[in-house]
Amino acid sequence: MSGTGDPDARRRPDLAVRLGGLSLPNPILTASGTFGYGLEFAHLAALDRLGGIVTKGLSLQPLKGNPPPRIGEPRGGMLNSIGLQNIGIEKFLAEVLPGLGRFPAQVVVNLFGYEFDDYARLAERVDASAGVAAVELNVSCPNVTKGGIEFGHDPVLLERLVRSVRNVTAKPIAVKLSPNVTSPVAIGEAAKAGGADILSAINTVLGMAIDPWTRRPRLHTTRGGLSGPAIKPIAVRIVYDVAKKVGLPVIGIGGVETVDDVIEFLLAGASAVQVGTALFRNPRTAENLVDGLAARLVEMKVERVSDLVGGVLPWREG
Amino acid sequence: MQPIDTSARVVEVVQHPLPYYSLVLDGPEAWSATLPGQFVMVECSDGLEPYLRRALSVHDVSKTDRGARIELLVKIVGPGTRALAAKRPGDRVAVLGPLGRPFGPAGGVASDGDVPADTRPVALVAGGVGSAPLLLLGRRLLDEGVCFDFFYGGRGAVDLARLQAFTAIAEASGGTLIATTEDGSAGQRGLVTAPLGERLAAGRYRKIFSCGPMGLMKRLAEMSAEHGVAGEAALETPMGCGFGACLGCAVELMDGRFALCCKDGPVFASDEVKW
């Protein structure tokens, strides 16, 4: 241990966090679908400074995705309907994962299936890969008719689904929650009952936009997922509710761009955050947040980032 | 070259007849390697509208004492391009680039001794602000000693931004500029495909390079096929990131696959795209 009285020791706050069995060097991850498979950013961002990388959602077979237009830009955010286009789990494991091994960032593999059994088959396939730190189950993509969305909206089905994955992998399981349900807490509790270790909240908010001149929806699929700063208050509310009531570690997602945003999610009860759409605006957003968070903790005289988790102060008791 | 994300300095905003302008930026020396058809992603606002950067074609590039200078030819179409038009000299804007697959060769080179080289000119076809990437292409063709005609179509005279620069470079290559407007306020009245069609029928061109509205490029692809002339088109789609991460800029190909406009394009062979 470093000697007492080392003035520098106080200048380096402890950013490491632990969520169930998932240990991260810092609480800043990149969100699924916004960082490709990681390597797309290797020349634009310092991957070695991130806490973790969550891959684009992977399925058993490659998927070609939805027809264009796939994105729109309502004020303060982004509306997308990519349709889970991906290279498939086999190609990812063979060609991408080895390249990610040289970075300390933990690799979380986002998985989605069309059929109930797809999730366990995917998790089984990933279980043997030492380079995978955890799996994140996408049961809440709004952009494909059968993209697991029914699993994420039905607590009974979800509990069974998570259990089927639990049975085939010892890796930490995160379940990504949809905001498009009446009670995210009920869904989170079902995930916990099935054996989930972590809750990721939230996926995109179902939305729609129309071009006033052409009269057509901005997206070919009409509806899509809203992300970016516009959805942050929705995400903070759900993180707060889920963290308080379910009792699993939570990863906050939704409009994270500034250090204030990170602190807000931590205070609401998140143990870590994922940066998403902001990476498209600035590919260095995540690594800048790692530095900015460290500086802020010094300013706040907080030694460990984990000390902030759930630290929101109530206006009154009860 | 790998794209660079840089804080570029605004040199000036050159007004053309509204709604067109040129944004001139100083940045790193590496920009001078920008190829015709490539684009940059430019942050337009510090705020929330638009939240994402805008993809803009590089119109021109030159070296400076300490780096390189790019010119972006822009049409005001929404909040992003409007915000950029209000930039002042000395302002900083985040610019990522150069990005994307550039225009290919003019072709016509003899592949074996028995077939003579095709030395016919090439046609550059611009619809409105689609002219943006074609100046740099013209410069390249000039360097290669390739003669080209420049077809410039617009709704009215204002849509023919930088007309004199395009005229000068086409004539320097030994070709001519043919302007058309739908309202007849400049050049010939009508669509740019009319004079192009006459010359294609006469067998004047060996290749067509184009950029403009999707409807125009679709028609050009048909004309390329009808006359057996190769074509390349630079496409414009909504783009989230510009470097292949968001998968938002899908372009459907004839084989049914989705290509990404930002990485696989923006330049595509015209017979490759499902228009």
C-alpha cells in the first residue's frame, strides 16, 4: 500500500465498481448498438480507458436489419430503427472478440433471440469465452416484431427466460429493461427471480416522428426507439425505482453525456452507466467522462465512486 | 488515411445566393489527403438541435502554411446547416474526417494490347448542391488529363452555386459546362438529363459521375445502363455517426444486402444500388 501522507493518494479517487460478479475498472461503459463491436472506434477513441464495452446486439444468425430510413432526429435526441442488424455470434467470437482482448475494458456481450431457446443457446456459446465478462439480455428492443420484446414485457415469461440462461452460464447476467411497460419494477423483479445479477435500464423509448412536408414517418418502420438527452429523466426515474425496489445492481442508460449526468444516475442508484447516442456526436465522450468523473470526485471529496451510489437525498422521510 | 476528429477553425463563411454558402475551415495537414467524394462530420450546435453532426461533402481542399484548408459547399435545409451558416471567422467546430469511399477511376485504360484505350470524355452531373463533391473530382480529372463535361441542373439560377468555378475547371479540361434550370432562369430550360441524353446517344462519354437528388441519380443509372456507360453516384442519406457504428445510413443494394452509406459509400457504382 502507498504510504500515508502521500498527497497524490488523495488525488486519485477509486473509480472501480463491482456489480454482482462483474468488476469494472471504472463505471463508464458504452451502450449496445452505439459502439459497434468496439473495434470500429479503435482509431477514434481510447478503448483502454473505458470501464466496459457492451457489444451491438448479437443473434445466432447474422441479420440484415430494417430498410431505410433508419434514423431521425427529433430535438434533443435520435430516433432509430436499425432492426438489430448484426454479424451473428459466431463471426463475433471468431473475428472480433480476440481483437478486444488487448484492452482492459470489460466486454459485455449483448444477446437477443427470436425464439425462447435462442437466448440460452447464445449464452451457452459465449460461456466458454474467457474474453466475455458478462452477458446482457436484450429483451426490450422496440424495432423488430419478434426481437425478444414479448419476453421483456411479460414477467412470467421473462423469469423463465432468464432462468434458462442462468442454467447454462456462470457469467454475470444483465437484463436490459424496457421503459415501454407500466411497471419496470415488476419486470426487474421477474429478472431477479430468474437469476439475473444486474439490471440495465433503460432501452430506447418507443417513439415516432413525421416529416411535415412529405407527410411520411421519419422512419421506414414508422415507430422507433428514442435515445439521447431527451430521455434522460425517464431513465433516471426508472433507475431510481428499480434500484430501490428490486435490490440488484443497476447500470443506468439514457442520455448520458456529461459528468453531471453520470453523478445523477449514480445518485439515483446506478452503480455504473452506459454512454450511447452521445458517442455519435463525439466518439470520445466515454473516455472524457472517465477523466471528468475522477476530477469531480476530487472536487466533491469523495474517495470511492461507489460511495455515491443511491445517495440521492429525500426531501422528506418516507 | 484514418479519419481525424479535430477542432477546426472557421476561416470564413462565403455567401452564395441564398440558401447556399461555403464554409471554409482550417485543420490538420492530413486533410490534404482528402479524396473526391469523401465527406466530413461537422458538429453544428453546442445544444440539442441538431444533436448529431451533419455529413458534408468536401468541396475543395488546399494546403496552408500550417495544415490544410477545406471548403464545404452547403445548402441551408434545416437547423444544422442554418447554425453553421451563422459561424464567424475564428469559431471552432468539431470536424471528423475525411470519411467514406471516394470516386473511382475514370476508366477507359486499355486492359490488354488488342483493345485501344477509351479516350472519350467523362460526364460529371450535378443536381443542385450535389455539385459539392464534384469540384474536387474535377481537379483530380484535370490532373489525370481527363477531359470532362459538367452538367449542372437546378430549379432556378440560384441552385447553380459556384457556377463560374465549375465552368472554369470544365473548360480547363477541354470540356464544357452545360447548365439547365427548370424555370429557365439560367442555361437551358428543363432537366439536366435532356442535354446529357443527346450526348450519350452520340456516344460522347465513357463514364458518368454524379451527385444530386435520388430521383436524378436513379434516372442516370437507367441512362448508364441504356447506353452501356459506367456510372458512379455519390449518395446522401441521414447519417448518425459517419464511421460505421450506428448502422443508420443503410442503402439497399441490388443483391438485397444493406450497405452503409458512410463506409461502403457514399460513392456507389450506379448499377449496384437498388434505386
